Amino acid sequence: MLIEMKVTGLTIDPITNTPIVILKDLQENKAIPIWIGLFEASAIATELEKITFSRPMTHDLLNECLKTLNVTVNKIEIVDIRNNTFFANINMSREGREFTIDARPSDAIALALRAHAPIFIDENVIEKSRNVDFGIKITDLDKLKEEKVKEFLENLSAEDFGKYKM
């Protein structure tokens, strides 16, 4: 069964300094971390933050090509995990014809965000990922975030107050 997910954030694995994209289901009951490359993390982050560049980046270019060719990105699916590697499909359609393309989850997610397409993950992938030791758990990520905020607040000086606008 496929579960719809959303990107809830990006973080860095404190051990390997590798970017991690965090997906959560719409009810926020299930979460899954996926280790990704730096460039893909940048592509996801720029879209999440709605940052635009004077020239199109790779995922923006692909999205514009698909739109120009009247191809609709219907959804992406993260369909498997083997040897600590996630596998994804991009499901598209054009003129009533549907087709699926194999992709890395990070590229598929970056494209889905730009195409406003839903992101799904196979429930079996979530189950399989529970048995894989990636070196960090979601609870560890929450703890790490708390520690970073605490560290930031502890290191604030009197001159810093009023410097950061909310």
C-alpha cells in the first residue's frame, strides 16, 4: 500500500555530514529519513525555500522541459530499499499515455516539489527501513535539533538581541 508523504525538512547526519531529507506521512504518524547527496539537498532546499536563480538549475530545467512537452508529473513513488539504497519511480502522463521512469528518490523529490506532484512511499519500504541501520534515528534527529537550539541560545551575547528579526 502506498502512503502519501511530505517533505518536512532537511538535516545533516552529524556522523557522516551527509544531508538527510525527512519525509512524514500527512498525519505525521510515520517518518523516514533518506540520505541524499549535497547537490540534491540543495535542489530540494531551494524549492522548499522558494529561492530562484537567474538561470535554471537542473531540476528546474527538467521541470520546464516536461511542461513544454505537455508531460504531467502525476506522482513519485519510493518503491524499494535494497542494500541501504532507496529506489523511486516518477509517474508521468502525456496525451492519455502513462509511463514510469526509474529515479533516485532525491531527484524524484526535487522534481515532485517543482511539479507540485504528490510523494508516496510503499509501506513495505517503511517497514524494511526499520530493520536497516542508517546510523541515526528520527528521535536522534529531534534530540540533535534540541541540542543545536540550546547551543545557539547559550552562545547568544547581549549584542545579539534585536539582531535577528522574527
